[in-house]
Amino acid sequence: MTDPASGRLADIIASRLTAALAPTQLEVINDSHHHAGHLGDDGTGESHWTVVVESGAFVGQSRVQRQRLVNNALADLLAGRIHALAIKARAPGE
């Protein structure tokens, strides 16, 4: 089971992905509680994330290309505030 998105970083992630990809569906899930005390846990409770995103921007794109689009939108966060990001990216109708 996963926690619903909460906190400021969840809002930032959602805002960035919305601006970059105009998703038809977006879910931002904070998985940090599963990693408490593990490597990469910075104590903020906002270090490990899953995003489930459906976007027309992914039509005709490979899995790697889709992940790159998500990573590009969150690049500065991945360089500092996000330790781990799981990405589930699909085009509408998939």
C-alpha cells in the first residue's frame, strides 16, 4: 500500500509534471515511509517517490524516452531533494 501525496515536495512534483507534460492523469505517491532508516533517507519523509503519469506527450515515445521527459521536468529535484523516483508513464488509451 502507498501513501497519498502529501507535503510541499509532492505539490512541486505535481506542478512541474503538469507544466511539462499536461497529463490527463497524474498520481504522485510518497514512498519514503518504506525507506525510513535506509540509504537515501534524509529524515524529511520526502525522499522516495512514485509518479504515475498519463500524457499525450508520450504517444509514440519509448519507455526510456518517456522516463527522460519526466526526469527532465524534475532534474533539479533529482539532483538534490529526491533520492529515488519510480516512473510509470503511459500514453492515453494504454
